[in-house]
Amino acid sequence: MARDILKTLKAEHDELRELFAELKETTDRGVKKREGLLEKIEASLLPHAKWEEKVFYPAFKERADRDGIQTYAEALTEHHAVENTVIPEVHAADPGTPEFAGRTKVFGEFIDHHAKEEEKTMFKMARELFTAEERAQLDEDYEEWKQSDAAAALIAGEKAKAGVKGAVNSMTQ
Ligand SMILES: [Fe+2]
Ligand SMILES: [Fe+2]
């Protein structure tokens, strides 16, 4: 089967949905389990989101019509809300508390909503805007990028930022 960036991104959405479903099943006593799952979620989400922002979204926007540009704007604003508000609030919560359970539930709901919009709207448009060859090339580029030092540095920066924002949040809550 030919490679396709849209299939890869969709598969990553599904993987995230599964991890969030698992997280939802944990209890306040399952601190290690919660920490491990959150780590897995971030390890999967951060490269996905950063690559969308840096490569896929701009390429999409360049070819999109007015509706597509609106879809692009919605998606980007959702990314920002997750990055600047939802993730820092999760980090500000102690994993052994109902606060953590509540905040990660919202995190999962945001991701599910966002992923659905991408799949139903943006990816549908992208299937028309990019040829099969281009989608295969994007898929290869993405895989290569994920293994690069540039990606590792970007992810480390994002994690540090979430930690700092989380610390500030817990002081002000
Ligand atoms: Fe996204
Ligand atoms: Fe996505």
C-alpha cells in the first residue's frame, strides 16, 4: 500500500485516542500508570502537532480556498489552546488527584474534537489538494523529521515550556 501522510496522521490520532481511553480508566492511586500514560501521550502528540504546524498546515494553507483557510485558522487556534492552557493545567495537577483526572479528561476531549475536525474537514480537503505522490513524499519527510535532532530539540523545548507554565499555574491557582 502506498504511503500517505493523511493515513499516518489519522493513525496517530487513533493511537492518542486509545491512550486517553486508558488514562480515563486509571484511579487516583494509579500515579505511576498516570505518569507513564501522560508521557506516552506527549511523546506521540508533540511531534505530531509541531510537524503539522511547521510543515503540513502551511502547505495546506497555501493551496486552500477561503473555507480551507478558515479550517486552517480553527486548527491552529486549537493547537494554541492545548499548548498554552490545557497542557500547562495538566502539568500543574498532582497525578494522584481528581484535579488531574478532570484536567486530563478535558485534554482528551480537546484532542478528540480537534482530530475529528482534521479528519472530517482538513484531511478531506487535503486529499483533493495534494496528489498521491505528494502525500507519499510528505509521509517520508515526516518520518525523517521525527528522527532528526531538530525535532528532538523542539520537543524538549515544548516539554520544558509546559513544565514552567505548569509550575506558574500551580502557584496562581
Ligand atoms: Fe492538529
Ligand atoms: Fe492531527
